[in-house]
Amino acid sequence: MFAEVALDAAGAGALRVRLAPAGTPDAVSVTVADGAGQPVATVESLVLREVDVERIAGSVGGGSRDALFRVDWAEVPSGGAVSSVEVAVVGSADGAAYADLEALGAAVGAGAVVPDVVLVPFTAAAGAGGGDVRRGGRLRYGA
């Protein structure tokens, strides 16, 4: 089981991985960096479980080795009405309907339709520590 997984970068040609204890005997934290030491990904907690060797041995020699590698097509029923979705765009981007979340809240409070989807640009808050987006979000939105 994973907790607090974050991808900080993509496209690294080489990785360095650090495993460290994560509070319980069966959990580790994972820190992944590229060849230059720049962060690539983090996992706050990865719970490890013992594997039954007999189950592994049985699956390697059997015909189910590639059982997970297949494509299944699911039929989608045709017809029926397609429902529309109310979308609100927040932020300073060109064409944004609302300057910020407070403006959207005020519009809804004044009788505007409550949107099904709200699109918000997410950037690190000032003082978030060098582009740490997770920390920036916590600072900005009080999480």
C-alpha cells in the first residue's frame, strides 16, 4: 500500500533510489532522484508484505505468466442522451471566467450555477521552498 506519492519530474535517464524506515516495521519511504541528484519522485510510505514463494513458483511455470498482458475491449452501449457538464475556469489565464476561488464562491452565492468541474491552475505559493508544489499547495490552501 502506498501513501503520499508525488512525481516531481519525468524523463530521467538514470535513477538513484533511497529506501528508509517509515515508522512501522513493515513500511519504508522511497526517495527517487536523477543522476544529478534532482528529485524525481517520493513515496512517504510503502507497506511491504511477505510473498508466498509457492504462489510465485506456480505462476512462473504455468500458462498464466502473461495473464496480465492483454487487451480487452468493453462494449459501450450506444444511444442515450449525453449530459452536459458545467465547467468553471479559475485563474489569471486568458479567458478565465473567475479571477480566483473567492470570485467563483461569490458568483455561486449570488445565484450562479454550481459547476460540476472547477479548473484551477496550480503553482507553488511564494515561499514554498524552491518549487515544492505539494508544500506550496498546503501553504496556499491550508491543507
